[in-house]
Amino acid sequence: MFAPNSSDKQYLEALVLGHEAAFDALFIRHYAGLLRYAKTLLPYPTDAAEDVVADLFCTIWTSRAQLNVQGSLASYLYAAVKHRSYDKLRQQRRAIIAAEDDLPDTQPEAAHLQPDQLLDFQELNEHLLQLIERLPERTRQVFQLHRDSGLTYEEIAALLAISINSVKTHMFRALRFLKSALYASGVQ
């Protein structure tokens, strides 16, 4: 029914009318590239990327009558995968936080310290938190995503739409600042 060199626009017009062959052709044309892209945004677990792309195509099929793509279909698909991947990352983080909240409260790591050591530890922790607040906004954001949220450099780069080298630079600057500020305040 369709020529192999039909344009995305022709397939899209047929898809809106309910032609399964048009949907199949679009799926075959775009699935592999979208999956590669999703895997860069969601490297672990790998099935999360597959879920995102499969869910996108399911939504396209079920909502085909209301589908309104402005501009290039490829741009639309890649943007949809990006947004769905970020939603998936947020869901994964919420699940981790909920699981951590369900854990029984345990003694803090510093519970074995003597009272004066515990006080020193608390003061150092307060001082460190104040220093972190003094970091430039983007540097602080990268530092906290890595240290507090446990994201990898690749995940941070994807989330903030910056290069991995920029993430590394921000982390280097944050650590250099914190080390020198702690050293200047007499903390070794």
C-alpha cells in the first residue's frame, strides 16, 4: 500500500485514518533510533528504555485520531522519548525514596562516637552544609545530584542537558572549593 520511500508525513496522515500498515512502517523506521536514544537517557535498567519507547508507540496508536504533530515527526518522537524518560527517572527516584522511608530507623553512623566527638561531627556537618550552600547554583546542583541523589555523571548530564565534561568540571570545582574552605577553617 505504501512505497518504502514514503515520507513520515504520508505515513502520519494514513495513521490518523487508522491504517495499521502506516503505523508498522513508522515503527520500523523509528524504533531502533528511539531505543538507542532512550538508552542514553535511561542506561539502567535497560528494559526501562524499551518500556518508554514501546509505551510511546502504544500511545500513538491509541491516540492516533487526536495526533497533531507540528513540524517533523522525528523531532516529535525524540522529544516525547526525552520527556517520558525524564518521567521514568523521576518515578524511579520516588520509588527509591519510598523504599528508604520504609526502612526501619537505625542508629546514625556517628552513634558510636563519644558525646564530644558527636558534637564535633555535628558541627563539621553543619559547616559543610553551609559551604555547599555557598557554591554557585549549577555547581551545587551537580554536586547534590551526584552526592545526595547518587546519580552518575551520565545521568546528571542527561538530566541537566549539559555535557559529561561540564558535569566533571562542576564536580571538580565543588570538591576543590570544599577542600580548600575546610582546610582554611582548620579542618584537616
